[in-house]
Amino acid sequence: MAKKIWVVLQQRDGKLHRMSWEAVVAGQQLAALDGGEVTAVILGSGLEASAEELASTALAGVHLVDNEALATYAPGPFIGALAAAIEAEKPDLVIFPHTYQSVDFVPRLAQTVGAALVPEITGFESADGSLVFRRPIMAGKLEAQVRAKGEGTVVISVQSGAFSPDELQSGSAAVLPLAIDLPELSADREILGVEEVGGEQVDLSQSEVVVAVGRGIGGADNMGIIEELAGALGGEIGASRPVIDSGWLPRDRQIGSSGQTVAPKLYLAAGISGAIQHLVGMKGSKVIVAINKDASAPIFGIAQYGIVGDLHEIVPALTEAIREANTEEKED
Ligand SMILES: Cc1cc2nc3c(=O)[nH]c(=O)nc-3n(C[C@H](O)[C@H](O)[C@H](O)COP(=O)(O)OP(=O)(O)OC[C@H]3O[C@@H](n4cnc5c(N)ncnc54)[C@H](O)[C@@H]3O)c2cc1C
């Protein structure tokens, strides 16, 4: 019998979270590898717009768990609804995007339904007749291969950037009724309000060119050369986490596992070592250029073009050369 694969999607105000699409791709690829049917599951209230977004995606169907108690996320009602659905339908695999929200409730959900939990997977393969998941451990320094033991539902979450939405298979997806009796969904917390942090957040995922700066810049006072390079290239500025933690740039510029995931046409990394938590947020970029004074920096392992040297010399020289090229182009 075909495996029953559920992908539980995250949405807000009817708009699917970017990582929901990555989770769908993971589900489709798992189904292709291991055999199975992928059904999307969405929780909330008034979910027609989310279902509409999925209409042309290759899915066996879309289950909407539509209830007023699920309008604003809180772990209690989400676990109550999903546990009832999982216990009634017994999916083989339940996939979540690894978001702040899923981190908040999925471990407790897995424990409630007695499912094995494999969080933050970056890939999988079939070995000896069963699925083996890959996930980073020790802050990304090692990769573990994990197989769920025993029978029953397996719950996984998918790391940001590990699956590309470009690989989404299109088709059709009809809304399928989910014949379960929802239990009383009582809130275990009172949500006093939801506020967007920083009204004018930059959405780096929309940029075609990202000039990303790392700790190698040495301080906020040196940021001018990066701004000039980004200006010459018509790109946005991104950063590694230490730059943000040091307060040299605002948080919405962070790229990586705990920041934004980007896949621009050009990604230029200046003074960034290339830690796995940074790479997961940018490795889908079409062309990667790295500037680093250390020739053995891991960033060079994924860069198509590498410049070994001091960024304080190279970045201004590069800006100058780009400006000249831009001027020549205009004159032609
Ligand atoms: C749970 C968790 C989540 C994380 N999330 C993220 C995340 O979302 N994004 C992220 O980026 N990191 C994240 N990190 C941190 C990550 O592990 C690394 O510490 C971080 O990416 C390193 O940033 P960096 O490359 O700027 O700094 P470093 O690793 O210190 O590298 C600085 C680089 O600059 C080079 N350099 C120094 N001076 C110069 C110069 N003058 N010219 C040229 N090169 C120079 C050095 O050779 C070095 O390679 C996370 C870590 C954890 C544990």
C-alpha cells in the first residue's frame, strides 16, 4: 500500500509560509523515493486562500483543519487537533517545515501520539529497505544518519533551505474532507496580541544580488565599503550572525539557519568563513563569490569564484571596477 505522507503547512492570514513550500518539495521527493501519496494539512481559521495557493501543486489532496480555536497559533489547540487527526488517519510520515512555530509544538505532538521524531533533516535516502534521514549535529560540524525504529508514524521537520521550492512539482490538489471529530480545543495560553517586529523588514529572498558581510569586516565603522559595493551592484546587504549579534547591522539582514534563506543570482560573501548555519541560508545562490584572507576558509568550498586577500583592499577595488564597467556600458 502506498505510504501516507502528510505535510503540515504553516500559514498566516491565509498566506503560506515560504518554508511550507520547501516541506512540500521534501514530501514530493520522499514519495518519489519511497512510494507514497502526499497530502497537505493546514490548520487555522478561514483557510480557503491557503488551499487556493496549493491548487496547482501535485498533491493527493489538501486537508483543512478549520476551527476558530486555531485562528491564532497556540501549542495546545494545534497539538489537540493534529493528535486527533494523526490518531484517526495514521499517516506513515508527517513532515513539518522547521520554523520557530513548529519547534514550539512538534516535539510535544510527537510525544503525545507516540511517534518517532527526527527534527531538522537536510536530506534522506533509502538504505536496506528503510528510510535514512540526514541531519546536522554538533552545530553543523557533523552530519548524522538517522533511522526511525519500530512501527507507526514518524514525524520529521525540514531544515530551511535544504529543499528548493524551484523543484516543486505542479499538478492539482483538491480539498479533501478530513473525517475526524476534533476534541475540545482549549487554549493553554492567552495570546495577548501578535506584533510584527520591525515594520520595514528587508525581504532578502527577493533580491537578485546580495552582498553579505561577515565578522571579517571588523566593525560597524567599516560598513561603508560594503554599502558602496552593494550600491554599485544594485544589490542588498546581508550578513552572517556575528555581524548581527555585534549590532553592526539590524537582525533582518541575517542570512542562515536562524535568519533568512536567499537564493539570488549573485551572492558575494566578504569576510565570512562559511559555517554550515550560514551556508544553509545561501547555498542555493546561482553564483557565489567569496572574499576571504584565509585560503582554507570553508566558504571557498561552495564558491564558484574565490578571492584570497584582505577585504578592506579587495572590496573598494571591486567597487571601482564595477563602477567603471557600469559607466562603459552606459557609454556604449
Ligand atoms: C543554533 C545556531 C544558529 C546559527 N545561525 C546562524 C545564522 O543564521 N547565520 C550565520 O551566519 N551564522 C549562524 N550561526 C553561527 C555560525 O555557526 C558561525 O559562527 C557564523 O556563521 C560565523 O560567521 P562569520 O563567518 O562572519 O565569522 P567567522 O567564522 O569568525 O569568520 C570570519 C571570516 O572572516 C575572515 N576574515 C577576517 N578578516 C578578514 C579580512 N580583513 N579580509 C578577508 N577576510 C577576513 C576570516 O578568515 C574568517 O574566515 C549559528 C550558530 C548556531 C549554534
